[in-house]
Amino acid sequence: MKIADDLPSALTALDRPNSYIGRSVPRPNLARLMQGRGQYVSDLALARMAHVAFARSPHAHARIKKIDAAAAKKTPGVIAVVTGPELAKVITPWVGVLSHLKGIKSAPQHAIAIDRACWQGEAVCAVVAKSRAEAEDAIDLLDIDYEELPVVTDAETALDAKTLVIHPELGDNLTFERKHEAGEVDKAFKEADAVVEATFVFGRHTGVTNEPRAIVAYWNEGEQRLTVYQGTQAPHMMQNLFAKHLSLAEHQVRVVTKDVGGSFGIKVHTYADEMATVALSKLLKRPVKFVADRLESFITDIHARDHRVKAKIGVKKDGTITAFEIDDLTGIGPYSVYPRTSGIEANQVVNLVGGPYKCPNYRALARVVFQNKNVMCQYRAVGHPIATAVTEGLVELAAAKIGIDPLEMRRKNLIPDDGYPCAGASGIKFEKLSHHAALEKLVKMMGYEKLRAEQAELRKKKIYRGLGFASFIEVTNPSAAFYGVGGAKISAQDGATLRLDAQGALIVHSGVTEQGQGTEAVLAQVAASAFGIAIERVRVVTGDTDNTPYGGGTWASRAAGIGGEAAWQAGKALRQNVLAVAASILQSEPKALDIRNGLVVDADTGRERITLDEVARVAYFRPDTLPPGFQAELVATRHYVPRAWPFAFTNGIQASYLEVDIDTGFVKLLRHWCVEDCGTVINPQLVDEQIRGGIVQGIGAALYEHCIYDERGQLLNGNMADYLVPMAGEMPDMEIGHVVSPTADSELGAKGAGEAGTAGAPAVVMNAINDALRPLGAKIITEMPATPGVVLKALGRV
Amino acid sequence: MKPRSFDYVRVKSLAEAVIALARHGTEAKIIAGGQSLVPLLNMRMASPAILVDINALAELRGISLEGGSLRIGALVRQAEAEGSVEIAKHAPLIAKALPYIGHFAIRNRGTIGGSIALADPAAELPACLLALGGEVEIEGAKGARTVKADDFFKDLYETALGPGDVLIAIRIPVPSKDMRFGFSELARRHGDFAMAGLAACRDGKSARLAFFGVGSTPLRAKKAEAALAKGSLEEAVAVLDHDLDPPDDIHSSGKVKLHLAKTLLRRIAPELAA
Ligand SMILES: Cc1cc2nc3c(=O)[nH]c(=O)nc-3n(C[C@H](O)[C@H](O)[C@H](O)COP(=O)(O)OP(=O)(O)OC[C@H]3O[C@@H](n4cnc5c(N)ncnc54)[C@H](O)[C@@H]3O)c2cc1C
């Protein structure tokens, strides 16, 4: 185990001369993006391109009785007004279920509602016009006759017999249910010296991307091909879905994804309005553009969380945890989102609760229900913030109850660092984690004892500061176990194709995608290191289904671990191919040569033998000088998928130090720490910034972000003034540290790091608030976001 | 989020503005800094037929001392006011409040007059004007008039301004030497409109407390003012129960707002002490 720093990794397989692994190499796309030369779909214009805007249901549940489009059709610039039934002739509906989530059910969802809108914001009619403004003008003139229907909004009563069933053909409002039982739970609770129960409430929120969802679809009638420019995380998945629902072959569909202004899981799903845009292009035989505006983003981008978890922990006097039990209920809107389903988050909660601990006794129930609100699905750190807040909330409540230091409690219960491989109580498998090393490193980084002393001192002056902790695990590098086995055509494997160009530079094509997180930098570093060339001579191409190897894209913290390994392997393979050419030119043996810093050298002495551009020149322009029968292969492709483990679990621990103003209920974040183990750190700066960004999103959940619905299913704060995203001014300084336990499943040893910050931050903020208020006898806060009102109420001040 | 189409005229004189406004009546809207109006247009929550751009009117600019009062032109940008020596000297309450308005980029365009004319109930400047006992200069089809702050704010986004009126300037009485000022607000994020705020001033004889974010207009807490003038902070805090009855909003209940208003009064009381 080794602490990563800005130095080449000491791991032998990676320790090549001029290795970029473990170095904070600036991203190759940085200057371009900083100069405003990004190529975002929002900015794209094609010849004859039309714009679509959607009339959206103002009601959470309503029958569409009539749409009178006569006036709208006459407004300037309007090209077409298209209703749900009209569009259904071009595109088939979909059902968001997966076969490995036993019993999950959902109803067919259409690109545009056919005769009923099931949430406020569902598209009921499309207007295509020469400009977005003209399309919006025409929408104003649509005369839509709705008959309001009763609504299901409260998840708590969604399964009651007297509650309306949103999709009668499904029989009830239950989307998915999972039960899990391990060990001897009842006995373990009986044997506990103390049992702590709490109900945790996680507000609905959403991922507010800088660039909203954006798509330009172009059906070329002459070519019989569809080209879709889309800000998406998974171009090949979308290629499959567009083809399937437009009844095309996949080779007739090309998805191009250039720059994407942030995704966070928002852009890995099928959106009805985007499917409609593609179908409209096919129908109208011209390019059609849709860019969600901020108002429609709030009512159509997937929402996340919205869980109520009743939870229980049993502990012995000495701090030993005897059992965990949870009952999770989550409302997901009227449809399970396609194709990943809206059952995954609850399923993850069941998988992850208690995950860092030895405790074998665990009972879980998770229920996922339909309701008439915007759809809910996977957003950064799917299920992790819920499971971590529940587990770590319980651990700290239990520690307080039996009067033991919360870190001692963890030292006692965390799976020992030499206890791997092993399995958790939910059945998840761990290859190698480092909870204890991470904890001890965190304690040192933060100066735990000093902070506790400061906290005690300040309390005497009526200043209430709190420290909160959370150990956590993170699912990364998923194998086919995540989606493929459930029947979804979402690639678990990824590929990289490396080509030596005619001047000896390296062109990398990869199936993973760049969402602004720096994937292309990581791919360049890995390819440059494996092949042996300066990174300035590496060019990375991603996001084009016509031109990149088939792959899954970016989600579940997989791009570096899986896409990176494919690039590593392809780099090694291309090096061998190039050395074969060089050996042939030099009348040497490939084994006796190596590529270092862009030169073919003697492997033993490092003496320069021939430049790469000379090798390329001979191979491409003077192959006649090579021996007969020798064919140079200056392209190599390799693929990779994790096989040994269903997921590469990572681990970490976070801490928050904050101050609660007990007169106003305001929380001031002072400092935040995270020690995390993502295996090999390819680019320390990118990893640290991923973690910081993730922490900020977790803090958003803990204190600010909330999609507030009324009982009629109306979103009350769907705009940037009333929906509070976390902003820099309120964010604490964040210190990041690493422990390195590489996965042995790949040579690179890299696991994911994209979601660790989000997984742990809500828990530590919640725990720190409770720690701050403990001496005041306040009620425990288990509700997010912890608004000033929530805090004041816990204090009995309002 | 595209505005409905509208006509646009950039007027070159106040007279021209008044004529344009009179001609179009309620169909016209003045645009100053655009920091509130443009979002309303984009969200189609406002759709005037014509925008009357007053940004070229020199008459609406400038900060000056006239008689016993400080006159701040309607078109003075909030950022410009922030850097004004006159305002710092003669209207320190406004100087204290300005940094709380949105962010710098917004204050660079947003105007003093626009903020007063819009009269957002959670805005800082209307409350300051009210606390300071200022006045509003208005030019309309029927000529010029001056309205006291106490009579200017009528209801939610409703002021003494009629459809044809242009807010020309605000006037703040130059304070006596013993006048003390206090300003504070509680917003969850830097730059947000306040959940509750208080602009206050006090001299030997009297106190003026203008709360914002707790009603449909900035509100004077007259019972609390009387108690404070007598020197009893605790009584002033207690009678806020009668002065204020904040409605619930999406971010907090009225009860929370009332509690916050009381906390604010306690917190700025030391600043108001002689
Ligand atoms: C992100 C953001 C945050 C903000 N935060 C705050 C905040 O914390 N506190 C706060 O107070 N404000 C805030 N604002 C609003 C800002 O202060 C605006 O500048 C101000 O409310 C309006 O001033 P304006 O010059 O931009 O007016 P405009 O937007 O141009 O006009 C606003 C309204 O006033 C009318 N009007 C403008 N000038 C005149 C005039 N001279 N005579 C008659 N009518 C006129 C217009 O017709 C319109 O109805 C924020 C704005 C944004 C975008």
C-alpha cells in the first residue's frame, strides 16, 4: 500500500520510462474549452435545421381530450405540429425493465403522451419551427383540452388499497421490491445492548448540468441514415435505442458526442423528448434540434433520491455492531426510466447498507413505487449517498448512545485491511479495500484530537461546531452484472484503437466518453505511457459510433478503469507492432528494442536507434524496402472488461467540520476531508477534482438541493432562483488524500473515483450537524436537505 | 425560454419616454438594467408589446446632495452606488445593503431605480428606502410628483408607479449626526434574495425598522420601533409577533421567518445603540 503523489507509480508493470501514470498532466482539451472553442451540441447548426419545442402538461395527471392546433399551425415559421398518436407511427414505445431485477414492472412510455399525461412536464405535443422562439410562440396558441385526473404523489400511501393505480394494467403502483436477509437478524438484535432506530428522509433533487440536454437529429433520406449529435454519456447505447425504436438497423444510426457540458448521470437515460426529436427528424426528413431550457430541465431531467428509510442498528456495549435493518421506500414517478430502470437505486441501497462493516446480520426491504411526479433514475453515486447516510448515521447515533468515540466504533467494526477477499452481508464481493488505513490517514490529515479540543473550548463560548464522519464503499468498473445480464444492450466492455500516424504520432480512438471530467487526458496518459511517446504527440478521439470501438461510455465510474485498461493494452500491442517494423528495418529483434519518449531505442542501453516518424515513413511510403512477406500493422485494437469481480469496489472515508448557528439554523461548512482508495491514481489532480466536485454535489443534497412538490404534483421551485444548487461561496476547503490498493483484475490497477465524493458527503454533513447539536439536547436530524427550518425545529426553536 | 416578440425603442429624452409610455399604456415596459425584467421576459411571465429603454437618459443618472437630501438617479447602477463616496457618507445604510444584492455581475447592470420600481418584497433597497424615510421622484403624463417611501410600496410588486410613470430618482434625507444604522439579512447562499432581512436606523428619539422577505412589501414594524425608541429590545422583539405575520413560502414557514426576523433584530440592536 502506498500513498499516491505526483510521481510516477512504483508499480512495476506501469513503471515505464517517461510514464505519465500518477502525474497531474493537464487535460489536452483544456485550452480549447477555456478559449470558448468547445463543440457543444447546444451550439450546433446544420443547414435546413428546424427547432422543436414541446407543449408540456401543466397537470400531474390528466387526460388529453383534444388538441386544437389550427392557430398554432398558422403562426410564422411553423413547420409541423405533431401529436403523440401521429409520432407513434414513426417510433415505438419502450418499457424500462431489466430481467435481473426480479418482478420489476413498468408501463409503455411514448415519445409524446398519447392520451394521458402522467406528470407535470410530460410532453403532449411537439411544434417544429424555423426557430425555437417561433416554436414557443406556436405553443402559446395550442388549444389543449385536459381533464384533470386524481394524482398519486405521496410514496407512503402509493400502495394503499384506496390509492388510484396509475397504470391499471399493472395491478398496483409497485414498480419493484427487493427483500434481503442474511445471518441471524432477530437474534442479533436481541443480543445487542442497545438498539437505535431512526427514519431518514432524502429529498428529491436533480443534477443541474451546465449545458442542458441537447440533441440534433438528422435523418438523411438519400443515405437512409440517421446521424444524431447528442450530449450523452453512452453513444453506443443510444445508437442501439434509436435504431430499435425507429425500426432501423444499428449501422443506419450514427451517434456523435463531442463536448458535453456535464452529465452526472443525467445524460445516460432515454428521454421522451429526445426520442421525439429523433423521430421528428425521420418524419420530416430534415435536421431537428432540441435543447432543453432550464425550466423544462427541472421538470424532465431525471430526478434522484427521494427515499424514506426506516433503519435500525444493534450494538454491544463495547461497540460491536450486531445487526442492521432497513426499510426503504422510494417514489420514482410514473415510469421506470429506460433502459437502466428506476429500480437500480433502491437495489443499490440494499447492496450497500452496512457495506464497510464486518457485521453479518442484515435485513432489508426496498420498495419502489409509481407516482405522478417527474421520473426518477440514476444520478451520480446511485444509491450510495442513501446507503452511506443511513449506515453512518446509525453508526454515529449508536456510538453516541453507548458513549464511545465514533472513530473507535469504526475501528472496531470496519472489515480489517487484511481480511480480503471477502463478501459483505448483502452478498457483494470485495477484492481489496483499505478502510483502516484510510481512517488512520484521515485522522492524521485533519488533526482529530486538536479539533475535538477546539470544539469543546468553543462550546463554552456557545459556539456549536460539529465533526461528522462516514466510511463508505463505492461501486466502480462494473462488469456485465450491472445491466448486460438483465438484457439491456449496454456494453460492459470497452475498446481502444491506437494508430501510428505517418509522422509517428499516436491517434487513440476510445469507446468511453468525455463529459468534461478529463477522460481524454487519462486516455492520453495511459496510451502515451504504454506505447512510449510524449503526450503532446497523442491525439484522442471519443464519442462517435462510426469511428470508435464499441463501448459503454461513461457511467458507474468506469471510464478510467475500463477504457483506460483497454488503451493500456492497445498501447502495448501497438508498441510490439511498431517494434516489429523497426526490427525489420534495423535487422534486429523486436525483443532487443523498446519505444521510449517517441524513439525506438536499444532495450538494454536506451541508445537511440530510429525515430518513430522514420518507422512510419518506411511503413507507409516505402514498404517496398521491407523484407518480402513482411506487412507492417500500425493499428492495434484491444478491449477490456472486468471478469474476476462483478464490480471493483473502492472505499474511503470523509469528515466534515462545521458550525451551526443555533439562532438561525444556518450551517457554515468549515472544512471537509476525504481519503479515498481508487487503486492506481492515473492523474492525481483529475481524481482530486472529481472527488471535490462530487463532495459539492453531496453537500448540495445535504443542505440545499430539493425539488419541492405540492400534494397535487406541481413542482414549486423548478428554476435557478428557487432551486438552490451549491455555490462556491458556501463550500468549505476540501483536503483529499489517497490510499492505493490497485485491482489485480487489470494491469493498470485503476478503479473508479467519480462518485466517491457524492457517496459520503451527505452523511458527514448530517453527522456533523448532529454532533454540533448534541450538547443542546436537540432532536436528531435525519432529513435532507437540512434547511434552517429543519435545524431550528430540531432545536425546538420554532 | 425565449421571450415573445416585442418592439423596442431607446428613448433619448425623458419627454420622449413619457410620450412613448403614454401611447402604449399597459402594453409598454421600461427596461433599465434588465436584471429582473429579462428573466421575466424569457420565462414569458411578462410579455410587453414594447420595451422602452431608458438607458440613454442622462437626467436619470448621477448622485448629488440637494438641500437636505441625497438624490440618487434611477439609472445609477448598483455597482456604481457601491463605490460612491456620497452614499457611503450620507446613506451608509444603503452602502451596507448593496453588497447583499445578487452578485457583482448583476450589480454591474442592475439599477437603483429598477430595484425600487420592481419592489421585490425580499429586495434590500426598497427596505432601505423605507427605513430611511426616503422619497421617490416620479415623472408621468401628468407631470412630476414625489411620493414618500411609506406610501410607495402598496402590495406584492405593486407600487405608486402607474403604467405611464418613470421613476426618476430616490431622495434620502441626510441623517443627523446621532443616527445609527443597522443592516442584516439571512440568505442561504451568498447573493440570494433574503429569507428575512432588516434595514434599520435609530437616533435619540425614534427608530425605524424595515423588514424584508417577510411579507408582500417591505414592512415597517411600528410597535417594535416604539418599544425600541423606549430602549427596550426584549419588548421590541416580543411585539414583532404583532407587527409581522410572514406567509409561508417554498423555503420556509412563516413561523421560521418570524423567528429569523426576531433574531435579526437582536443581532443588529448593538449597531443601533448610541
Ligand atoms: C441572479 C440574480 C440575483 C439577484 N439577487 C438580488 C438580490 O439579492 N436582491 C435584490 O434586490 N435584487 C436582486 N436581483 C435583482 C436585481 O437587483 C435587479 O437589478 C433589480 O431588481 C432590477 O433592476 P434593473 O435595473 O435590472 O431593472 P429591470 O430588470 O430593467 O426592470 C425591473 C422592473 O422595474 C421597471 N423599471 C426599471 N426602471 C424603472 C424606472 N426608472 N422607472 C419605472 N420603472 C422602472 C421595469 O419596467 C421592470 O418592471 C437579482 C437578479 C439576478 C439576475
